[in-house]
Amino acid sequence: MKRSEKAERIGEILDELYPKPPIPLEHRDPYTLLVSVALSAQTTDKKVNEVTPLLFARADSPEKMAALHPDDILEIIREIGLAPTKARNLSAMAHQIVDDGGEVRPDWEFLEGLAGVGHKTASVVMAQAFGVPAFPVDTHIHRLAARWGLSNGSSVERTEKDLKAVFPIDTWNRRHLQIIYFGREHCPARNHDLAQCPICGWAATKKRIAQEARR
């Protein structure tokens, strides 16, 4: 089966399971989404959603965040992974946005130039806050794309390129969310029987199924 054919069948399954996938990170606007995504690195969305209500009560805009000392930010987000670094980045990011005019703009160069913001975080904001077609690839999507034979899994950059090539551009913004939800509910990283998975069972190669069965 060609990758394009496999992707079409996977897309049909994902659309049936998750026709309108919600954004898992609670937010109010592009800025609070940006902050939430930046906090989510190496941390669960659940944990991020537990700390952001208090954070946004104190600082739900770049101006308010810039007014806080990094130690004050750290005190609120302490339970988040890499909290000290993220607190410093949120402070620096807020000052950058304020200096730029105070608004989060749908501009790749602007977003990727912010403290603590990489291509994946910028992609999420572009896709989910502004509706710009993007295909954010995190470790979970990277893993599933390799399992399903949609990418060789050599790097997240290669996976993003491969997924963009096989899925229509008008599906990208929902597709990456659908894959995240599918991974959580049907296709975990560990102790997963690929043969019984609704997608891995037919999309993964026999070699891949055998390899993961031995883990």
C-alpha cells in the first residue's frame, strides 16, 4: 500500500473518531495559547491546565507577564517540568512581545524568534490560534508516523515534511490533534499490542509489529 493510500485510510478513521478535535490546552486567545504550549514541553497537558488558571489570573497578557519577576512566575508554575527555564523564557518572551507592539502575530519569523519558542510551538499557535495550515510534530506524532509507515522516523523535521506530503493541506490543522488523541487513547508508547490497534494492526509492517512485541 502506498503512503498516500495509507494516509487516506488513516484520515478516514481519524475523522470518524475525532470529527472536531478540541485543543487540549486551555486558553483564551493567541497569547495564552502560546504560553500554554510553551509550558507543555516535557509536561502533560493536564498538568499545564492545572497551573495556567492561576498564572492567567495574574498575567493573561504580555504586559502583565512582563510586569512579573521571573521568580514570581516560577512560584506559580513550579510543578511544571523545567520550570526555572520556562519562567525565565516567559518573562523574556513577554518583554519581546511588548517591545514588538504587544500582540502575538501570525508570523513565523516573529514567533520562532521568541524566547523558548521553537518550530513546533510556533506551528501550534499558527494552526490553532490563526488557522494557518501547519503540521506540528511532537514526540507522540513522530512515533505514530513511524509506526504507521508514513515516515522513516529519522527526525521530527523529516516526519513533518512526510506528513505534509501525504495529508491534504486543508486537513493538517485537525489531523495533528487527531493523531495526538488517537495516540493517547489507542496507541500508547509502551506495552502496546500493535496487532490489535485500529490503525497499527494494518498500517504497521510485520517487522515493526514483531519488534515492538519484543520490547
